[in-house]
Amino acid sequence: MLSRLASHRLWLRPTAALYRAASATAARRRFATSIPETVQGLQSALEAKTGDVTVVASSPNMLKVRSKGLSPSIGQLVSLSEGTKGVVVHFDSSVATVLLLKHDTPVGTGTRVQFDNLGTFQAVRLPFVPIIDRIPVSRRIRTGLGLVDALSPIAEGQSIAIRGPSTANSIYMALALNKIVSNAIREDITVVYCNPLGPAPASIANLPSEGLDLICGDQSSPAVGYLALLKALEVAKERREGGRTMLILDNVAEYVELNGQLRSEAGIPMPLSTEQIVSAAMQYSCNTRSKLCPLTTVVFTDKFSRDVEMQADTLLQYDVAAASFDATGLCHNSLLNSLLPPLEAKCVKELRDMHSKITMKRSAIAEQQAFGIHIDYWEEEDMQHWSNALAILDAIPLSL
């Protein structure tokens, strides 16, 4: 259910405790009362329409529904006789593919189905914003991560990709996320956080801020995670109309697996692929010459996935960002935390030059390994040594 707590807004966690907390704050502004309505921008009333509709095939997250006399549209809400609900994601030759929402009872063939009489939502193709039409970047954002702020600073309207294990399994990613969110809120930037496959980290969920939107999915329901990403993009669009906004997409790599699982079950392409998610976020981030406030996008992905290089190319293809960093180096609070002095501009320039040389050297070593050329162990140790030296930046107060 879509509800909001008193201290901050939290969606897609249908528990009795959250429902009671949301009821106490019913007078506050909220987006909608159900997932499909919010995603589609539909009216709140549901006018059911009955027809000769039955389930002809089922899988854990998908249904194939045969409709006689009805033509369901993509986005329509489906109510089954067991009380389960779903959303139509595809319709062809009188057979509709339905994405199941949270459900506890298995759905079998022959189940009676009701379609609502709501309108549809359409995929919108956003035109690419030419560079000449973009507003020059002039306002810098401090992420709180020294390695980013020193070596590759970002500004409002730009984006950053952070690669590493998911926040749920890595202290490094959790630390990076906490720093970025805390600094954004401190600078009066509204943060929209989305994790399609589970709750937000406790350090983020417990922040007492009205400028934080948490849009979380459910690991046991891929359909809810799928809709959580749709909701996150919609909320980010709305937020940027009222002020500076940061969109954080967490566990993007896991969403790739989720999307593949749903696509395999459905047997048809899902309406929103990973590339489209990233593309939409990037288009929203473009600072066009309009009255919209800048939207900064942070993408957390997984460097251990099988297609990591292709994934990185996809992110960079959509101009994700000013930078792409590994979380383990990004958040490495290394030695001499309290002993090193603030960095001066000259020192920062030297570190940036060193970072560039290390990147080139790492690429050269990777090419040698690919061709089976022997690499002395001291070269690899030297690379690791300088990488750790750069990671110390995260523990140093910067004077830039």
C-alpha cells in the first residue's frame, strides 16, 4: 500500500504497523491510495466491469488471461476471485498477460477475473536534450565522499554511478548511501530513494526528515519491485517541480535479474527495461531551459554481475554522470584519519593526475592479462598501494 509515516514517506511495505501510522497522518498530502492508480495517474474510484474472463496459464508472478468480449488495456487493474490483484502488462489476440501484485494464495487455471474500467497509461518517449539546450552547470554538490568531491566533483543536474555489492550486503555501499543522503538533506535537497527489492537501510529509514521519499519494494514480490521503480520516476518528476531533487536508484543490477525473471515468465518484453529506467532517469536529470529545478541522479549498481562491463557501458552511454567509482575504494576510511592536514588545491590537482595515470595503468594491465602476457606481482601490488592512497581522501577534510 502507498502510505507515509509522520517523519518521512514510505511506500510499498504493506504491514499493519505502517497502516496504523499512516492512518494517523491521513490529513497530510499523499500521492494516491493504490499502486496502479499512482503509476497511471488515474482517478481513485474503481468502477469494476465484468466479462467472460478466465485464467488459462499461471506462473509465480504472471498470469495468462483469456478475455472474450473485452479488450483490456495495458495498466488496467485485475481482481481475481481469490482476492489477488494484478496489472495488465501486455494484450494480444484476446490473451492478456497480468503481472501479479502481492499474493499469498496460488492462482490456478479457470479462476474468474474482473477488469476495472480505468484508463491506460502510455510509455512516453522523451526526446534527447541537445547539449546546446542545457543550462550550464554552475552549482556544485558535495556528496560527503572525499574521493568523489576531490577527483571528480559533480554538480546539480549531473549524475554519478557507484558500483559495488548491494547496500544490504555491504558496509561500504551503506556508508556511501548514508553520506550522500545526509549531505543532500543538509543542503535542502529533496531525496527520492528507491530499492525495488527490499527496505531502505536503517540508517536512511530513520532519518527524521520531511525531504526524504522512500519507495521500497518487497523481495517476495517482483511485481511490487517493478512498480516501485515506476513510482520512483514519477515522484522524482513531481519533486523537481518544487525544488532541488536527488533520485537514488539502488540495486540496479538486481533489478536486471528481476526484469529478466519477469520477462521469462511472461514470454514477452516488459514495458520498462533496465535501459529504459536508466534512460528516463538521465532525461529527467538534464537541466533544460525550463522552470524545472535540477535533478541529480545517483545509480548504485553491482560490479560483481556477469555483464558488468556491458552494464557500465550502458550507464555511461546514457551519460550517467560525472564519475563511476567502486564502493570499496570510495568509502575506505584508511590510515591516518586524524593526522593528515586539509588538502590544498595543488595537492588535489596532483591526486587527480595520479588518479588518471592509475586508471590508464590499470587498463594496460587488464589488456596484458587478456592476451596472457606475464605481469610481475609487484606491479599489481603497486597499483593496490596507490589505489589505497587515493582512498584515504574519504577521511580527509577538503579545502577546495
